Amino acid sequence: MTNSTRPRYEPSPYDAAIVTIPALSGDRSTWMPLISCPASFPAELFEIAVSQLIHHPEYNSTLILRSDTVAEYNSDFPDAIPEIKGLRPVRVVHRKLLPRRPGRDASLEQYCTLYGVVDPDSDPLNTLILTPIVPPGGSLPYYHPTVSHLAFRYIPSDPPTLRMEVVPLPGTPTDMNSRLYRTCLALLDTLDRYGWGAVTNYKKRVIHDYLVPRDTYQDLYLIMRERHKHLVDTWQEVTDPLKHVFEDIGIATYLMLLWKASYPLAVNTEKADNDEPQPWKDWPRPPGGFLDFGCGNGLLTHILVTEGYEGKGIDLRARTSWTHYPALTQTHLHVHAFDPATPPADDPYFKSGVFIIGNHADELTPWVPVLATLHAASGYLSIPCCAWTFDAKYERSSTPMFPIPRQDFADTLNLGGEGGNGSSYSMYRIWLASLSLHCGWEVECETLRIPSTRNWAIIGRKMLEARDAQDNVRVILSNVLERGLFKARAPEGKSGGSSKLH
């Protein structure tokens, strides 16, 4: 793998007076070259680069959720694809673009056609043409350029060139200040970047959708967002409602699907209160419910309880938000101070089969896998933020690592970039993963699709060595109590103790 940096992106507007390679031609369409740049990669990598453009349009537009492949053709191509002089269609991907906000933007189907030269033995594929499928009387959604065709070309000049060409709809501005030109400018940059990534054998820094499929998550998230977006307008905290509401909607969506995939099916005989389809009402769920450990504003607990999941949220003090939730949610929020000296049998919130959630739980974060083992939980999900050990700040230079099974352990954790990178936050996550193994859990990691820079989650769903793990967590508890640094804080507010909100 090369360590060279990508050559500088230097686009230039098309100038017919100095360009010798003519525009595309062939059918009744009039093609207009808009912009070009030197190619930073060889022609044989063009197909790899445009494959990213075809299958991940969401990387280029925040208005697009994803694309679904409707069909693929290697022959008998659709009549709507353009005929191009000197080129032959090789493959067509019929895709459907799904908007991020379906209530505002419509979906759109599109043909993505890859072309090669007429002589199949000479050069690799060199052209991708996007053709929107617009029904009679229909119109293009806002996120799509106002064109009937848009082409990405690899021109084997000296040096090789990438060029964007379009067939604009009547009346569409094409000057350098136009929206179409700016869109093509960004797309050309993306194509060149993907091609350079192929040259350097680029490894994606973060892998999403490891445990829960992307399409399944996104489809349910859109439903959950519509059901709970009103919470932005009724937010009671001083924190940013847009971030917190949509972040917790995303976490709740992920948990619902994770639980569905993790537990046996147990049909819920309770039906929804209205006629809206709510299939998750009958989905599998943790046998002991959930515990939102350090629930803060209680929003995640509220969303899960509203959607029919049994569980509780506990925190050191009640928040302003708590009294503004419906009565059902309020009965599931509790003021409770965690104390490691409390015998397991005396803790009213940790019970066998519970699923523990540590959502940016700060000082409580390392306790999540320990308590999951100690109380025979059915699993846990922890999204670490601030780096804490059991009774002090985490220090990469002095906090000892728990035993790990092999040298490349860090590479399995989906940390982003090189798995063993040495940033303090990465080292803390490796420490947490080693702790989870020490507590007997099979380690699984996911980078969540939530609006937070701290979106890495560590998940435990399967115990590996229950007997040894129990001994290990007892040693951890004993050492914490012996050091005497952990001071259990008194519950704050009128609720006090281990009581309900009211």
C-alpha cells in the first residue's frame, strides 16, 4: 500500500477552443461538457470508482438516504438508455434513490449505464451515464440535477482526464455559478477521490451496519423519526434538541432491531392502540426488559417505553424533562445512585435477563459489562464518551490492559482507521473491549448511524466463560472497594433514594 497523498484536485471549466476530445454524441440528445480535471488513477480502476457512485449516492447528497438496486442488465438493455457513438453499453444498474425526508422529497428511479469502447478487447470501461426515469407528467425531485442524462467520462489523453457531460433540461443554467455546475464540480471531485482510493488500496475507516443491516435500520428509523420528531418542539433541557432527539431515536431504532435479531420470538398479544402497522409490537425483546443506566434526560427510555418495550431508566437525579413526559414514561424513570458496595440481591433495578444500556454514561461506562456479568444480564450496549475507569480517569500510560486473546485484537474492534491506532480515545475503547472479554462477553462492535462523534458502540450478547467471568468481576469489585476511591453519591432532588419520580 502506498503512503502517497492524493494529487491536488484541479478542475477547470470546459473550453471548446483548447479541448481536442469532442463531446459525446449518438442519439438525438445534445451533450454539453461542463468540467474536467486530470485523473489521478489509471483507466482500469474507473469501474471500481464509479461503482461507489452507483451504490452510495448518499455520500454526495445529504438529501438522499440510500439507493436500492431494482434490477441489473448485461443484455437486452432498456430503451431509455442513450446510444453513444463509438461506445457500447456493457452493464445497466436500475436503482431507486430513496430520500432522507420522504414527506418532502419523492423517490426516483434511475438507469446507471456503464459503457466501453466498441472493440471489447482494447480498453476497459470508460463512461458512466445516469438517466433518471421520469413518468409522463412527472418531475425530478430537488436533489437530482435538472438533466435528462449525466455522464462521467475517463478520457485516455496525456495526461488522462476525467470529464462531466450533461444533457440539460430546457432552461437549465449551466454557467459556473449555476447549481448544475456546482453539483458536477462536487461529483467530479468524488469520482477522482474514489479512483485515488482504489490506487492506494484504501481501506474504509469505519464499517457501519455490522450487526444490523443498513436498509432495515434506515427504513425503521424513518418511521421512528416521524413518530417522535415532535419532541424537538417540546424539549425541556438547555441542550440542543436536534442533536439529542434524533440521536436517541437512532439508538432506540438500533436497539429494537438488535433485540429482534438476538432473542427468541415471543408473540406479544397486546395490539396497537390504532390502525397504524406497528410490527415491532410483536418483535423479540430482552427477557428481563432493559435498564437505561444513567438515563439523564430520560429520552431514550421514553421512546422505548412508548414503543411497547418494558424497562426502566435510572439516574442520580431527576431532570426537568421527566415531569413533561406522559404518565406512562414517568413511572419508568427512577432516581437511584449506583453503589458497588450494594450486594447484588439488594439492588432493585438489576435483575436476571435485563439488557443494560450505557448511553454516554461517563463514569458508569466501565461498570456496564461488570454489572451485566454480575447480575446475569441478557446483554448490554455501551456507547462510551468520556474515558473513565472504575474510580478514576482513564490514563493510557498507566491504566493496565486486561488480557487479550491475540496480537491483532484491536483490528477486530472497528475503531476506524488502523485498528491499533494510538489515540487516547482509541486506546480507551481497546481497554473497554479487553474489560468486556475479562467479564466473559463475546465482544461485538458497531459504528452507529447517529449524529454524534462518539458513535462507537461495544455490544455484549453472548457469555463465553461464565464461571471465570464471575470470579473476575468479584476481583474487580473487591479491588475497587479496597482502594476506597469510589464514593457513592447521594441521590439528588426531592425524589431521593431508590424511588419513582412521583
